[in-house]
Amino acid sequence: MTREELQERLKTIKLLSLDVDGVLTDGGLYYTDDGHQMRKFNVKDGMGIVAAMAAGVEICIITASKADVITKRAQDLGVTHIFPGVEDKLQTLSGLCAELAINLSEVAHIGDDVNDLPVLEAVGLPMTVADGVSEVLQVAQHVTDKEGGKGAVREICDLLVSTRN
């Protein structure tokens, strides 16, 4: 897909759906000596999410992880559609779309691993990060220049915002 084609598609997107591990983070899990799990989020991605929401794009976070820090990060950014601990991401996304009166063709999803495939195959604009797994790279219509947790989400959010200005 050319840059121009991508920008045209992004104009139709009403909802950006995001995976967490490998997309909003670098996929690494950090453990403290007492067993607490931590993740590193990219501040630039956060600024992009805030800008996209200000431009009228709905944002949702759908992840298999149940870590409380994911909900905390989303809330800090003002994201209200947060779905941790999800096994069937497509069912969750479909339910949200029905609630928001948004068609799946008006959704972009950024995922990086095989558990994102059902969603990527159903949405209007399937995307992945530069370091997505091969199965996801084959389905994605757009691959970011940046890797997960290293500004990939900001890259997409900046494009979304630019199509609305």
C-alpha cells in the first residue's frame, strides 16, 4: 500500500485498536526481585494517542495480559475503552463496535503476534509493527517503520491526525 493509499484509508478510520505487549511496549517483561511484573511504555506513543483522541479518533486497548499497569497507563492517557485479560479479541472488538455504532471496516488494529490474527483479518485496516511475527506481517496492509514500544503507535497516530487536519 502506498503512502497516499494509506492516508486515504486512514481518513475512514473511526477507531484505532491497539494490542499492548509488542505494540505499546517492546514486548519485554521486567520482573522485580519480589516477583512484580513491569512493562516499559513509550511516552511518544502516549502523546500520539492523546493527539489522535483530540482529533476525534476513538482508541481502544485490547490485550490478553491482565497486568494492572496496562489499565493504569490507559487511564493516564484518557483512554476509556480498555480490555485486559481478553482471550477472544475479535469478540471484544465487535462488541465495542456495536456499542459505538462503528463498522469493523472503519477500524484499524495494530497487532504483532498470532493472537491478533482474527482481528487483523476482520478490520478495515490491519497493521503491524516493524518487528511483528511473520504470520502477522503477511496479513498486515501496513507495517510501521518503527518497532513495537519504540514509537510505532505514534507513527500511526501522527498519520491519523494529519488526515483530519
